[in-house]
Amino acid sequence: MRIRLPFLKSPPSVSVIRLSGMIGAQGRAVLNDATIGPVIEKAFAKGKPAAVALEINSPGGSPVQSSLIGARIRRLSEEKNIPVIAFVEDVAASGGYWLAAAADEIYADPSSVVGSIGVISASFGVHEFIREHGVERRVYTAGQSKSMLDPFRPENPEDVARLKVLLEDIHENFIDHVKTRRAGKLPEGQDLFTGEIWLAKRAAELGLIDGIGHLKPLLKERFGDKVRLRRYGVKRGLLSRFGVQMMQDAVQGIEERAAFARFGL
């Protein structure tokens, strides 16, 4: 049994939350608010942490899930008056940077990739392929835009125009988030929202991160050598470990590998 003496002060603790992988709406192989939300809640609540550290390694994904996770982090930080520090590993791009910007400070390895503040939509057009193979596409809708961007039909300029409006609106939300969270740190008159990426040193010069630094050394410098790190992450269920979700995770793993490959990783 552990006895706590009231006159002995315990060393400070920092909760460490790992945010790694693609950000998506569903599946245990991706980050989403449903799976990581309870982990974040626990990290802020347990043990009265002096700070919460985010280990981020994500090429991005769903803008909605990025926003939900980021908003949860901000809400808990403000409610409990606990500072949040983000540490970028290989990449914090697109939605990954959205998560990093939810922190009060952002640090990265010199070779970390940061940025990609933009929005992308990608698809395929296979109407010529199915026509050549004698396949007839039959679609019936109520509402002229219901089949917008159907990959089995020729591209419609009106559909493309509608999509661009949606992408621009999401982009504006992203820009507003970054400007709010990095207020006073971004250079005037420089467009950082083109989707470009930078290594950490340049990102620091542009105000997108606060500097070069690794998790343990910086936390020890900030909170002392005896600081305790409490790690939190999503635990895989028993059935998942025995392969029930193996196929789903394998497919998501391929998609995630392709997303990281965009940044040379």
C-alpha cells in the first residue's frame, strides 16, 4: 500500500495523448472523435496534470473530425485551465496541423513536415471504361443535384463549380482556425494557406510552430527532471486483436500509407 504524506509534494505530471494516423469518420485504424474523445477526456481529468502533451503524426483526413477533436481539446483546456503542448513527429499536415493548432504551443523535429493548409477532393472518372465494356449505368434521383460527381457519368461543369464552393468554404474554416490559434505569431502579408508544406525550421520562421524540440527534453526543462509522463491512447479490443477487424484495418492501412507517401514518408 502506498502512503502519501501531506507535507511531501508530488512531482508534476503531464498527460501525453498520441494522435497518430489518418483522421476519418469511422474505423479503429483512423483518428476520429468517437474513439479518441474518451481518451482525451481521461487525459485531462486524471491526476490533475500540469499540462497535456499531444504526440502528433498525421497526414490529415476528415475536416469535420479534425474540428471535433480540436474543439474537444480546446474546451477541456479552457475549462480545466490546463495548457496544451503539441509535438510533431514525421508530419502534421492538413487535418494533422489542425490538431496541432489546437495546442497552445507547437514543437517539432527539424525534419518534421508541417502545413498543407488547404482542402482536397479526389475521385476517378470511369464512364469511358464502362461504355467500352458494354456496361449501362442506370441512376434515378429526386433532385437534380443528388447524383453530383457520379464517377460513372461524364463530368458536369456545374457539379465541379458546386464542389469548388464547398471546398472554398471548408478552406475558410481552416484558415480561420489557424489565424485564431496562431494569432500574433503569423507574418503579415504572407499567404500561408496555399496547401504548401515546410520543414520545421522554416515553419517556425513563419510562425506556424513555436520552435524545434522533442517531448521528453522539453517537458523536463519546463516541469523539472522528475516530471511524470502519463500516456493515453486508444486500446484495441480483444476481438480486434484476434483478427475480426483485420480486413478493415488492412484497407485503411493502405489508404493511410498512400496519404503519408504524399509527403515523402
